[in-house]
Amino acid sequence: MPPPLHVAFLGGTTGPWETISSTAVVGPGLEPVPRLAVVEGGDAVPEATWTLRGFTSNERYVERAERTSLVERQPGLGRAEAEAAALIPIRKSPAWWDLTQDERRAILEDRSQHIAVGLRYLPAVARRLHHCRDLGEPFDFLTWFEFAPADTDAFDELLGLLRASEEWTYVDREVDIRLMRSPSAG
Ligand code: HEM
């Protein structure tokens, strides 16, 4: 596995991503901001209206055959045509964190098909999962997705399937921030 990549999402007035919408799906939302910057690596980040931090990590749930399918199909971030993005911070309930690893895997995949369903939307959607529960952040995960604007309906369909799943009954805070890449002065 590559070493963890620390990533800060800065909501404010600068950055290459323009906010299209910010929706509180479950629990409180985040203050609306016109733009978003994504800073990888370094720990010193500029001031912003809000800053969410996370890091990439080893996989917890993926099995070998799933890893093979993911590696075959998943595109990287930063594709020229992927001008639309979504930042979806998520927190799961104490009941989720009280489960054991095998119980969580059973919910996430055996009963919710998170990975099998997600694979159907590859390679249209590029993704990167950031963990932040151990940082004492307000969310447990910062999920980041990039796709062509023409694939927005497909992305919404995927979200609808996941939000209707048993796994999502454990989500107690979720904010859905949609963005479009657009030049900015900052
Ligand atoms: C684009 C297709 C998608 C694929 C292929 C996919 C695949 C995966 C995989 C393989 C994992 C498990 C990683 C591990 O083993 O630790 C995972 C975790 C996760 N995914 Fe997705 N996913 C997709 C879309 C989404 C969407 C749309 C959301 C909703 C915002 C989402 C939210 C999450 C979260 C929060 C986790 C962490 C779950 C946990 O550790 O409890 N994913 N995803």
C-alpha cells in the first residue's frame, strides 16, 4: 500500500472548484462557501471558512477478487473530462463503531452490496476515500468523487442505491457538496 496521503479540503473563496450546491442530507450541514480547494500533503494550509482533514489508508473490507476488479476498472483523479466533483463528508453512528469487523463487512457488502453496486459505476466515477475518525474531526470519512458532467445522473442513481441500503441506516451525518471545476483568481 502507498503511504497515507494527508488531504485538506478548504471551503472558502479560493480554489479550482466552484460550489454548485451544498445539501445537509442527514444532520447539520456545512456553511455554504463559493469555492473549494483540495490541498494534498503539507500540513500548513491557508485560512478558510472551514477546513476538513483526512488521510488515505489501507482498505478495511475489500476482498481479493474485489480488489482485482477495482484495480482493473477504477480511473485516477484529475481526468480532463471529469469537470464535476462531489465532496460527501460522512459520519457513522456509535452503533456502527460498536460492531466487529466481520459484522461491518456483512452489512457493507453481503447485505448492502456497496462494492458490487459501486463497481457498476466505474470507470465513469473516480473516487478517493479519506479517513478522519481518528483525527477527532466532525466526520468519520471524507469521500471525494470526480466525473464528467454527463455522468451526474448516473452518480445520483448510485447515491440513491447506497442511501437506501442497510449500511446507510448507520449514517448519522452526511453533507453532499457538488462542485464544478472553473478557473478562479485564487
Ligand atoms: C463510485 C463507486 C464506488 C465504489 C467502487 C466504492 C467502493 C468502495 C470500497 C471498495 C470501499 C471499502 C474500502 C475498504 O475496504 O476499506 C468503500 C468504502 C466507503 N465508501 Fe464507497 N464506493 C463507491 C461509491 C461511494 C459513494 C457514492 C459513497 C457515498 C458518499 C461512498 C462512501 C463510502 C464510505 C463512507 C466508505 C467507508 C465505509 C466504512 O469504512 O465504514 N462510496 N467504497
